[in-house]
Amino acid sequence: MKKIIQNTLLILICITALVSFGYISLTFVGGGDFKAPFAGGTTAVTTSQTTTKVPSTTHKVTTTKPATTATTITTTQPSSAVEVENFTIIDYFPLSLASGGSWDIKHCQGMAIDQENGFVYYSYTNTFVKCDFEGNAVGSITGIEGHLGDICFNEKDGKVYASLNPEGKKALYLAIIDVDNLNELGVDAVKGKLIRTVHLTHVWEDFKAKVKNQGKTWSRRYGVSGTDAMCFGPSFETGKGHYLTVSCGTTPQTQRTDNDYQVLVQYDVTGWWDKYGQPLDYKKVHHIGPEKMHGKFFVYTGNTYYGVQTMTYFDELNLWLLNVYSTRKDNFPKYNLFIVDGDVKPKEKSLKGQDKKDVQKVLTLYKDGSYDEATKIYGWRISDGAKGMEYLFNGLFYIIHPYKTWYGKQTGVAYLYVWNPSDTTPFAIAAGVDDDYTIVKKAVQTTKQDK
């Protein structure tokens, strides 16, 4: 018996040493840290099925009856549906994705997917990880100072774009990451020369500005505190083109009224790696970036805790999903997800809560989910999404669920969801959805406040 105990202790010591030095990663989830996917259904982690390339799928567009209208609705247009035929969900994507290991970091901040080549990318605030669809980490960048925020993959140039707010915020960067050459673990953020930075002058101008509101002088116009969420999609104004949309974070100051909009800027980033990109160097902060932006837009949601955390574009239904940490202001609904309706073009409006008249291009929220009569705001209360959300196609999304391992490190699992709106959530976990389904968008509804 004594020998058995000694051998058992020796094995435990060896396992502990291997974990400490990173040779193995134990990502057990459970106990008090485990949260089931918010839409219910199967929660088992399935990573044995792999996908390297995703075939194109033809969408059959039909029409359905107009959606039920509320008492404030004055006009409607027919709603549309995309019927998905001969399609098996798990033939394309695993029902869940492991995120390559666990780290001593705050939390997962975003994800991006290269569907053509079968790679998944994760932002962990100071660490960037490249994985395959089996959940194996095939490359990582460490030693990122400041805050590495949301990320998105640009299929036009094969690079990952990320928000990067350096320590001290002496600049506000868009980081461009050369993921093709990221093929080993632990690459140094500076010495590896895989990251170039572009300064976002237009966001910086709002960040540095001082304004009057409620009888006080405040730093940061509109409450702009940096950058975070981003994704690629068309122009809000024309519905065409390929633009990077960047969300400007907002300070959670409850005493002011001029910070109740999400601020989104759009850029054409073609050629930015060579034209503006500067090698990451924390000792030499630069302000080199574009002089023009494609457009600046506002979304009335009420102030949220540091703005939009993650953003993704749902192209079939022309919707922009904005995931946030809910507001700290008691006069606004505590939603975690807002959706912008891309079928409604921006309208020139005077912004609410400003001391002086300020006319800007304002976007319209998609009229579905929960509705707050007092503020006229639509949204959803969901438990996850702010740590990472990525739209795929055919109504499929990966949504990150963050976990803490039993030995105190952070990790995450991306679960596969299907667009299936209800009053409480726009998603259903894909494990419980039949192979053939229809993704539907409600009718475009025009209310009195939209005019």
C-alpha cells in the first residue's frame, strides 16, 4: 500500500510539472464556473469533426407574410426568408470548438474564422492564438501590452484586424496581424514582426476632445474611450463595398447625457498594411493613419459599459449584431445585444442628450426582441456574446462561452448556434436544430420616431 501511495504521488507531481511548463493543457469545465449555453439544449463539447474548407451554398429567397405590427407602426414591408435546403449543419462545422488551451489572462475578447483555410483566431486581451478546427493551437503571439480587443478576418488580404489600445493610451491603434506566417507558439509581439499598427486619427480626435454637458466639462466627446468591436461588411449608406466597421468604446459615466450612442466608423482598409502599417513598437508610439474615413454613424442604445465589445455582420439578412456589457444607467433597458437593421439607411438626426445641436448619421435598430417603451429601444438580454461572436453563413454563429479552469486560468468554448429569434434570444443551439430550416427577417417597420 505504501508503494502504491508513493507511485500515485509521483504521477501527480509529474502531471503538475507538465501543466506548469505548458506541455499539456487541462481544460476541464464544471462546478461553479460552468455555464450552459443560454439557448438550452445539448451542451456536450464535440470537437472530433473537422472542417478545412466550406463549400458555397445557394440560398432560395422567398417571401412570407408581414410580421405582426405594434401599435406605433405606421407602415410595413414584406418580411423575407432564406430557405436552407439539403444542408446538414455538422457536415460543415463542429458543434463546438475548443480554444487551444488556457492562459493567465482576463478573459477571451473576440474570435475570427478563416473558413476557406480552416483556422480559428482568438483574442485574449494580451495574447493572440491561432487554432485549427480541432482546437489545437498552431500559433500564438504573446507579450501584447495594453488591450487587444475584438478581432475579424479580412478575406480580401488574408489578415486579421484587431483593436489595440496601448498602455497609457497615447495612441489608438488598429492592429493588422500577418497570420499566414504565424506558425509557432509564443511569438513575441514586437520581435516577431507579425503585427503592424495604424493610428485611427478620427477616433483619437473624439478621445482627446473636451466638451460641456450637464454644467460640467468632460473629457472624450460622446464618451469615446478607445476602440474595441469590429467586423467587415458593406457601407451603411450604399449597402455595397467591403469596409471595416470599428466601434468606439464609451465611458460608463452615468452623470452625463451625451454618451448614450454607440459610435461606429467605417474605413476602406485596402492596402493599409503597406501604406500606413508601422511595426509594433511600444517605445515609439506613432500617429500615422488615414486622413479620411468612409463614414461615421451613431446608434441610440443608451450608454453601455465601454461600448460594443464584439460585432459581427449577418449578410443574408443585412443585420449588424452588437454585443455589449449592459448599461449602468437606470433609465435605460439592460440589454446585452443590439442589432442594427442594414435595410434602413442612416438618417440625419440631432443627437439626444447634447448641450448643443449636433446633427449626425443615425442608424436604426432592428425591431425584434424585447422593446422598451420609455426609450423606444429594441434589444435582447443574453448571457454570452460579449466575449466573442462570429457569423458563418446560413444563419450559423459561433458564440464564445468563457470558462475558468480548475487551476485558475481562463479559456473558452465556442458553441454553434442557429438564428431562431424569440422574445428572449435570437439564437437556438445548433445541436437541437433539424438539418432543414428557414432563417427569417421580420418586415422592415417604420415608426413615428424613425421619421
